[in-house]
Amino acid sequence: MNDHDTDVSLEPAELPNLTADPPPPGRRRNLDLILDIPVPVTVELGQARLKVEDLLGLYAGAVIPLDRRAGDPVDVLVNGKLIARGEVVVIDDTFGIRISSITAPAQRIRSLEDTR
């Protein structure tokens, strides 16, 4: 008998059902696994749309007008998604943001769906 003449018997394996039951309603999801993951937080003061010609003409001291007025709320974005609005404050010699409103959870979910 050579190596190619071995008898092999194949039988289907029985696997357990791996479906998980959903958590009970109202039960808080376990966030402990992700609470220490850093995420990028960006504060957007305003936006501008410039022609390439204007971009190439920028110099130190040039001023780019933004689409918001002084005193308007700034946008707080996490991973590029709007989560809050706030006002700029000075903390010692650095800037900070005082949160004035939080985006509703339904609106945050909609913004995630819009990127798909």
C-alpha cells in the first residue's frame, strides 16, 4: 500500500448553535472594553472655500474669512462627526470649549448612516 491508497472516511460535524440572545431591554451595555480608547476630538471654528489661485497666494499675515461670526458657537466633532456645540473659553494660557448643547443621539446615528 502506498501513501495515496489510504481510506478516509468523512462525516459531517455537528456544531452547536452560536446565536446569542440579545441583552434585556433597558440593560446598560458593557462599555468597559472601550472606555480607555482615545478618539480624535476636533473643534471647528468655521469653514471657508477658496480657489486654488487664492490658496497659492496665501502668505504669512493673510486673513481667511470664515463662514461664522465672532461669538457664534463652534462645532465639536468626534471622529469627524458633530456631537456638540460650544463656546471658546480661555483656560490660563490655552483655549478650551464650554459645551452649550449636545447633539441628540438620533441625529448622531443619522450622521453615521449618511456616510455609508
